Amino acid sequence: MAIQTLETSRAGLTPTQQRALAELLGAGQARPTFDPDLGPALRTELEQGLAPVLVRCASDRPLSVSKAALGQLHRCEGLWLAEQAQGFSWSARTARGTVAHKAVELAVLLSEHPAPLDLVDLAIERLIDGGGDWGPGEWLLDAPAAEVAELRGAAADWVTKFQDTFPPLQRVWRPRLESSLAVDLCGGAVVLRGKVDLALGKADGSVARVLIIDFKTGPLVRQHVDDLRFYALLETLRVGVPPFRLATFCLDSGTWYAEDVDEDLLAVAVRRTVAGTAKLVELRHAEAPRAALLTPGTACRWCPAADNCPNAMADPD
């Protein structure tokens, strides 16, 4: 059953949940129809834009371009290089979202209704049992008890706020949590990657019926909008039909910023993706990499290279 035709009882919903159901999920609202050639046209535009970038690339391995990389490259090229040098590692902070999303997924699948902390504990058990080459399972198994306790509290807070402010997920909405997207371009020379916090609905022919949501704690920033537009581009390339709406949902405040998807929005995402990939090649994969452009801002607070960066802001707003 499509989101817009779903008859959902509002009994027991908080006022914020009711507003989200009406305004964000748009129950009863008409959905746009897109040209079936839109996906192939966007792919062609991307590949034409990337062709001169690949000429300058000295690497013979596929370029992996992620949402995070694009955000860092457009925010400050030095930030991206510093994050690359530091590498990724699991911690209570980096694992919180994965654990919380798994807990919400279990809440949809289970017939009982466990408390948030119980859901978090079940999620941790599942992630440990799942193992695999990527994921926090190994870290969760060996992490100090104090760090795991900190993670449990932070993830339970996330789940509680989600349940207080977002309508309870219905199976008929086809919820996808932590859903990976990957698109190969230019014969596999470039791979665009993303992972959506939550996607609801399913395209019906050329009618857009998917809602994509990113959940955040803390204030909303411009980069969140660009992240979601990148997801919309990947979804369009994958399915051939865009999502009808994108939203950044702030759990701390129970507020959100949403925008409906149109062809102009996707065109902006194409240009940003090509420009970001060009920066990635010029900084890391060109025969003669150039120096990074340093852009001071709030990211200086957490940049690994801030202490040694001549442009870092001493006290960014």
C-alpha cells in the first residue's frame, strides 16, 4: 500500500508524529510523474562530465566516491585529506548510528514492543553475531565495557527520540534502514556510493513514491541538503525514478527540513558530483597532485589536521 493512500490511525501519536505523518510523509498527497528517460539522461550527463576527469586520473583502480567524501571535499579539501590520512575506526561515536538503525529495524520486525534500551541490546547482539568484513561487530565484541555502556546510552537516546517524534514504521511502507546504494559509471571506472538512513515507499512505474530521510542530532546545516540530493541522484540512477521528497529530520528538536525532488535538483547533484570527483582526482590520483585548498569553518573543530593547519579557525562559530 502506498504511503499517500495509507489510512493510519492517529490515536496515540504525539503532535509531532501527527505533523510528520501529514506534512512529511504526505498521506493523501498526489505524487509526481517523471519522464522514463530521466535516469539514462542523468547517467549520460554524469559520464560526459566525468570523462575529462578520468583522463587526468593516474590510478587504474575504480574511483569510489561517497557522500562523506563529497561533503568533505566541498567543505574543505584539507579536511578530506586529513580524514583520509587518519582512516576510519569504530568507536562509541561512529557505531551509534549503526546500532540505533539496527534497533529501529528490529522494532519493525519483532511482534513484541521492547523498550529502547532492550532494542539496542538486541541490535548489539545481532551486529556481533553478524560478523562480516565491515561493521562494528568486532569492535563491539572487544571494546571496553565503559565504551559499550556509553554507546548503549547514546543509541537508546537516539531510538527514544525517534519513537517520540517519527510515526511508527509500518511494514506496508516498505521501510529500508541503512540501505546501501551503489552506481557504476564509465564502465566501472567510477563507483558512487551512499547509505540511506531511511527510505519509505516504492516507485510505481514512472510515479515517484519514495521518501528518503536522514536523521541527525544537532543543528541542521547546508551539507545535509547536498547529502540528500546525492542520495536522490543515486536512487534515480538505480531505479529510473527519483524519490518524491527528501528530508533531514532533527531528533533533538523534532523538526525537519524537506524539499521535493525535481529535475533541477538532480541537475545540481550531477554538477556537484562531477566537481567533487574532479577534486578527488586532482588531490590524490593525478600524476602531479595539487595542494589542497584550505577553507576555515566549523569543521575545524573536528578536523584531524586542525592543530597544524595555518588556516584553521581558532574558535569557529
